[in-house]
Amino acid sequence: MEATFMSPQVLAVTAILILALYFLVTEKWPLPLTALGIIVGLCLAEALVGGILSFSNIFGSFGSRGPLAVAMLFIVSRGLIRSGALSFVVNLAARLTGGKPLRLMIFMVTTVITLSAFLNNTPVVILFISIILMLCERFRLVPSKFMIPLSFASILGGTCTLIGTSTNIILSDMMVLNKQAPLGMFELAVVGVPLAIIGGLFLIFVAPRLLPERKSTFISSGEQQENLYLSEVVVPEGSPLAGVKISEASSVLGSSGSVVEQSRQGEMLYLPGREDQIIYAGDLLVVSSPLDTLTSLLASRIIVLRHGGDLFLSGPSDARPIAELIVPPASRVRGRRLWNTAPGRDENITVIGVRHKEGHYAWQKTSQLRLAAGDTLLVQGTRAAMDSLASDGDFIIMEEAGQKIHYSNKAPLALGLFLAMVVVASVGIMGILPAATIAAFLMILTRCVNLKESFRSLDGEVLLLIIATISLGKALSQTGAADVYAHAFLTPFEGVSARFILLAVVTLTALITNFLSNNSAAALLTPVAVSIGMELGVDPRAFLIGIALGASACYLTPIGYQTNLLVYAPGGYKFSDFMRVGLPMTLLVIVLATVMIPMFFPFTPLQ
């Protein structure tokens, strides 16, 4: 019997869908809890109503090819990042831009689109956040002009290949489950590449004009106050600071450096207004200075750091580099006190200073400070401690201050493994899952990435949500709910062309994906798209390609996609800033997809 809205199976799966959408959009529950709730809901519905989805099918999604392929690609991407295979090329090219805004924008957009076509775009964006912020600092550019285009370029790149984004892999897996041929490695390229070119030109030449100049806590730009750290230091014997008046200290500390406090043997000697005080060797100073100047002073031992009692730390070195740690929006340390985080607890890491949204703090004054997105820690630590922080994902580690990036001799090997994976999957020797699995295994075996880091690179929340929504998508198809939704969707468009319905499908997907994860949007709408094609009597592939492009159109809100959240704080953005560029970008995707998809994926009548 044909499914209707009144059938208990359709009612049950619709209720689960509505509740899932509610909790995903409102975020009243953490993401993993919502994902588990979907699975629990399907289990209860099957037990109470029956005919929803067998338990073996519900939990069989944990072994689906899509999530497993995404997991393996997380490891491969991590191996490329950790080996320096990407950072060497990227930083070399970044130096060639010369600080010219247009040249930097062209380089950033084209490189990010290219890399994101083959890599998980999150590490690509994290890498470029560091590079762009450093260049903005050096050449006095405004980060808000670059950060949104950076995120959007990474999203555009993901639409070009099967492995460009996990959404495409999940969509391909769902297509197989719905008795459709899977996506080929470069099948999306015929539409995705022209879209990426046109969208890239928009980001390069139009987006900077639409974006405001926002102040960023991450950078000094234009008329903004320089990024100053307060650091507690000691004047060593032989320092040129010894014997200098406070009022003349800038001649040694640099034009942007100054002494905020001075004490000797526990006695406070200097506060603002007493600039005639003399500095002596052994004095304890609180110095305000930009990062570059501070690290230079430390390296030359004009000042040395003090950390508890009489313990002195050297300046930056290969063994104990100095780095900036940025708290990203998705970090688990938000709201936690500094000394309850890894940098605060690890005896191999010294917190030199903190740059907080509301001001600047010396390390002694941060014990009660709760970290927030956008805060920056200046730390010194061992390389092993820095590597551990980098793998945790709770901080974005800026390029080590005063140091060149050290590139691993594993970089050529990591790049070779990645290219071999792409070639093997492209020519059809094996599918993306076995190819990615072999590449991930060899990355670990050859120590391009260690085993601990490889497991940490797996985003459990994303994988769990993918698994849950795949199960829900199966239930939509098996219960006939997808057919019911498709019929209801088509009713207002009765008599109109298939191209117009494609326009409606892409628009609907593009709107939904800004409030759900793009993986969820693709998993839930795939069975609906297949049902639409079947009801129209045409090959549904055009509608499925439309969902692939629409699900990646996460441009309207900062919560639409994780890379949007990553650039939110570094760009100093307001929520509405994403609409300035996101709305025309979304319209561009909808129009170009509607025009181009039928050219390569015609509405062929079903036999």
C-alpha cells in the first residue's frame, strides 16, 4: 500500500526528523547527544511501531563506506599538514605576494580552492588563517577583508571532486543505498570547476568591496592599536637596559615597547608617572611589547622571562620555541580557566602572556581568567608539548615567533602517498574507501603522522552525526516518507518544467544547509531527490547533483559550516557580515547550478 502522511511509520519517522532538526538548529543538545538521540529514536520507533528500519540496518550505518572514507581522509589530511607537505609550498608562495592585497587575495583564493578540491578543507583553512594573519600583521592589512573569502573559497573547492568534502562522499554512499550509481572522482568537476572559477572571481574582485573593515583581536591593522603582550621579565647582568631610565627604555625595547611596572626585591619602584626611575640588573619588569619585538629581545637576552621564583627561561630556540595559541570558536577550552587547560598545566609549557578581548594581562594575572574565542596565549614550550597542543585541536598554533618553519623530510613521501591515492581512486583501480585506508595506513607506518595524532584527527562528533543521519535517511526511504515528501513538494509545481523543479531543489537544499550540517542535509534529502525523479519519470541524477552543490552552499551564516566558525573571530566579524557576501554567493550557486546541471546531467526519461 502506498505510504501516506497518516501511516504510523511515516508519522514516526517524521517526528524523529522534526525533533532532530529542532535540536540541530537550536543546539539545545550537544551535537553528539543529538546524533545518539536520532539512533535511539529509530530504535524505539522500530520496537514500538515496526516497519521503520531493522536494528541491523540502524547500526549497520556505523560500518557504512561513507563515514569510514571520511575518517580515513581525516588521517590523510593530517599527515599532509604535519609532514609540512603543504606548509612549505603555501608559505613559499605567500612570500611572493609582497603584501599587495589583490595579489594576496588571488593567491589565497586560487590556492585554497585547489587544495580544498582534494583535502579536508578544515586543516587547509586553519593553515591559511595563520598565514593570512601573519601577512596582515606584517603589511598592515585588514583581516576582515580576507577571512570570509578564505572560508568560502575552501567550500567552493570542495564542490569539484568526490573527495573535496565529506558531503560528496556521504551523498555518493546514499546514492548507492537508493539504487543509484555512485559519484565518480571527477564527475562533479564539469559543474563544480566552472562554479569555483566564477565564484572565485567574485571572491577576489567583489567580496572585498562588500566586507567592512572590522577590528580584530588577532591583529593590528591600519589605525588599530598594536597587539601588545604584557610579560614579566628580569633584566640580566650586562643587559643594555641596565642603567637606563624608564623614560628612555623605548630606545632599547623599541618604539612600541614600554615598561609598565618595575620592582626590586619585592618592592614596587615604578608606576606610571615615575619615569625617572633607573633600571638595574636583577630588576623585575612588566614589559608591554609587540610579539616580534618581544621575541627579538628574548633571543638577544636583553631581557629574560621569569616564571615563578628565580626560574629563568631562555629566548626562543629550536628546543623551546615560542608560539601564539589562538582559541578558535569550536575549542573545548572556552569558558575554562587558563590554568585548567593544557598550556596552563603542562610543566613543559610556560605561558608568557595573554591577549584577551577585554585587555592585556601578564601571566601572573591570568589565574582567574576564563578563556574565550579569540583569546591568544603567548607560550614557550618543548616541541613535543607544542605537537601535543597542535594535535588536540583546541588551539590554532600560529607560526613560531622568530623561527622559520621546520619542514619534515617526510613531506615528499606524504605528498606522494596522497597523489597515489587520488590516481588509484580516479582511474577505478579501487574505490575511495580502500584507497584512503591504504594511504592512511602508509601515512602512519612511514611516520608522516604518528598513531596518536591520527586518532586525534578523527572528528568523532562529525562522524557520529553522519552515521545517525545516514540511518535516518535509510528510514525515510524504507518507510516511504521520502516519497510522501517528494509528492508534497511537487504538488505546487504541477505542470512546470523539470528545470524549475531543479531550481526549487537546489534552493531548498541551500537554505537547509545553513542551519543543519551539510552532511545531514545531503543524507536527508538524497532519498527525497530520488523520489522526485521517479515521480517525474526522469533520471534523478540531476537532482542529486543539485543537492551536492546546494548542500555546500553554506554561505549565509557563521554556523552554516565549521570553516565559517573558524574565521569568525580572526576576522572580527558580526553575524550579519556573512550575509553581505553569503547572499550573492548563494544566489550565484543556485543560478549557475540550475543552468549548468541539465547541460551535463539531462533529464533523461526513465525506461
